[in-house]
Amino acid sequence: MSQITVRGGKPLKGRVDLKGAKNLVTKAMVAAILGDTPSELRDVPHISDVEVVSNLLKLHGVAIDFADDGTMKLDPTNVKSARMVDIDAHAGSSRIPILFCGPLLHQLGEAFIPDLGGCHIGDRPIDFHLDVLRHFGAVIEKQPNGIRMSAPNGLKGAKVSLPYPSVGATEQVLLTSVRAEGLTELSGAAIEPEIMDLIAILQKMGAIISVDTDRVIRIEGVKSLTGFSHRALFDRNEAASWAAAALATHGDIFVGGARQQEMMAFLNVFRKVGGALDIEEDGIRFYHPGGELNPVVIETDVHPGFMTDWQQPLVVALSQAKGLSIIHETVYENRFGFTEALVEMGAQIQIYRECLGGTPCRFGQRNYYHSAVISGPTKLQGADIRVPDLRGGFSHMVAALAAEGTSNVSNVQLISRGYEHFLQKLEDLGADFTYSE
């Protein structure tokens, strides 16, 4: 699935159905290591990130049964250490192995991780994760091919303060603290819906976790946990992506499984731009009602703000809005690289170092191009595009579908990291394309 040839200009119309959120499912799979009995996770999407985590779990002795309907059973009763070279081979560009460390330290007293990759959208250092693990009593030894960790005295509860509400750091603390001895207090925590769903899973397993209104999470460590049975939260990033695709292509897409509560910030912006939506019990219909689209000013933020993953596909629709739209990215400092391909297709987008359209953020005065101004409407023309990362790649697909003429989109396998059966879904929506290996 290396290249897609897209013949654009055709509205996307029809229905797509969502499975569980990539940003929750992979972490829930890791949480299964903490249990003394098997777990069952439902609505697991068939995406490459899930395959990566499945392979890593199998390396560590976890038995996995993954059914076609998205039901995954995970049995950690024979969990074991794995060789670093094998972990490295299976991890690829994923950073998920860093979250294995706390659970493995509890179960085995040791953990190994290789050098880690990820999308090139900003600095995602693992140093903070390592500092968190040190807080709990982990001994960390850097080696030429990775990092070895041990916990000779077991892991103890700790007081952790995050300088920024990082989702990954919050997950690290949760997965490490639930079986640590004593009380853990995490301040400055992320409270995204995926985090809350992970907390719900851990509570099902026997964890004692309380969440205060001031972003403070308190965890009372317990000696052992059981398995869980859980249906994963829907993928709100995929829901927003299809909504933006409907808007950009003058289409009409019903997104089955999408829910209003977790998407309120997006729904408000979607309406301001001029999109129409109908909220129903089993999903949300997103469509272009005709007429001109409106420019907007958006500042991405941690939950309950406007998600950073939502802005990329929406940029394509904003290129068709009449006037100037401004996006101030405050979560990742390097997330506008994908706009270069859109400019080649005819979009008028300029990126700036300044904090435009909102309050000054932590990237201001640091030479990061983290604000974008989109001027429209402009006609998009087909082009040759190479997918740079997961969300940017889907945005390029949306642009190719909205453009006049033919586009050749390569490196599309990156999109399958987070979008289940996306080629089949495009076909179901009436997209005109062919693909080649």
C-alpha cells in the first residue's frame, strides 16, 4: 500500500464507523500486563500501531487473541523479559515501549527499551519519562543500544509535578503508580478523554485513583490487580478527520460511533466554519450545506481545548474559506510541516514564529514556526505528495480528494497507523482512486 493515485473533485458521501481510539487502545493493551488474570478489550481497531503493540506484548510472553470483530483477549500470566534487539526490531518508529517500563518493573523487576522514534512533529524526549521512573525508585542504566531499568527495592509512590499537561507523561505515572507502594500525587496532569478511559480501566482492575478539578490525580498503590473487561472509547481524532473531509470535498458523511460530549470543542469550530452537523444516538452526520465557508481563529490546547490532531485535516477545509484563518499551535512546536504540500497544490498558507491569534505560549520567542495563516478560497490542484506523518498524511489525502485533477500520494502506509481500513472507507464514500504496492 505504498502509493495511491487520487482523481479529486468528487464529494465524499456515505457512512463510516469508528472503532476504539488509537490513543487509548494501545495504552490499555499495555495496562493488561499489570493484571494477574486475563483481560478483554473490545472495539480494537485493525491498525498498524495495534499490531506493533501486539508484537511487543507477545515478545514479553503475553498471549493475544484478536478477533475480526475487534475483540482482543490478553493473557499476561506468562509475562517474561524480552531481548532489546527484538524489542527494537518490533517497535519501529513507535514510542510505546517507554510505557511498558512501569508494568514490567512491577511484574519482573526489570525492563529494556531501545532508542525510540515517532512522528516528526515536535520534540518528544523520553528524558521526562525516565525522570518519572526515577521518582518511583527505578535504577536506569543507559547502554549503547538502549536503556536497561531495574527496581532492586521495588517501586514506591512519588510526588510528581508536570511542567505541561503531557498525555504521555500522565500515562507513564498512571501505569507505574497503581502498583507502587504508598501514595502518588500527580499535579499538572492531562485529563483527555483517553486518559479518563485509561483510569476507568485501571479502576476496573482494582486501582484506587481520584481525579481532582485542578488537574491533580492521586493514586493509592495496591499490591495486585486483576484483568479487565472494557469497550474502548471511540476515536475522536478519526471522527474529526472524516468531518473535515466532508467539509473540504462538499460531501456528507455520517460517522457512526462518534459522540458529542468528547467533541464539543471541535463541533463548535466546525459550525463556525460553516459546516452542518446532526447529532444522533449512534453517531454524528457532518456535511457541507452549500454556500461559502467562514474563516476562523483557532488555538490548539490540551483538553478541554481544541485538539492539536484536529487542526491538520481542518486546514484543508479552511483553504476553501473566504478570508483569513489563523491557527496557533501550542501543543507541538513543529506541526505545520505538512502545509508545504498544500501550498504546492495551490493553498495560500504562511507560517510564523510569533504567537498569532491567541495568548503567548511556551513556543513564543523560541524560533518555532507554530502559527499559520490560511488565506482563501483557493483552488487546489492535483500534485505528487509524500506522506510525512499520520495526521498530516490524512490531511494530504483530504487535499487530494478535494483538488482538481490527479494526485499521486506515496508513503501512505503511515496513515494505516491510526486509521482502520481507510482505503475501504474511502471506497465506500465514493472516492475515485487506485492504489499500488
